[in-house]
Amino acid sequence: MLSGKQIKVIKHGKGNDSQAVDLDRTRTSVSNRLERKRDAINIVTGWVSELRRKKAQETASGFQSLFSKVGL
């Protein structure tokens, strides 16, 4: 059937220790990447919130100055 090709058989009891370590490293790597992404999202969310707050203050002060000039 398979001429010239070798098949390597790994039993469940052997060789899985290195795979478990690799899996832990992969999980750690993924969690680190997710944490960095969350931090970036939190930073941008803070910027957007601050910008909205400033715009709301500017709008409120603009309305106050407009209505104080009109004398209503």
C-alpha cells in the first residue's frame, strides 16, 4: 500500500508530555494576546468616552452662552 513511506506510531502513554507543555505555552500565548487586545480596547474606549464628555460640555456651554445672549 504505502511503498517507501514510514508511519510513526505514538502511543498515548509516551510523547504526550511535550505536547502538554506545548499546549500550555500556546494557551499562555493566546491569553497574553487576548489580554493585550483587551487593554487596547479599554484605552480606545476611554479616549472615546473622554471625547464624548468634552463634546457634551462644549455643547452645553454653547447653549448656555447662546441663551444668555438672547435674554430668554
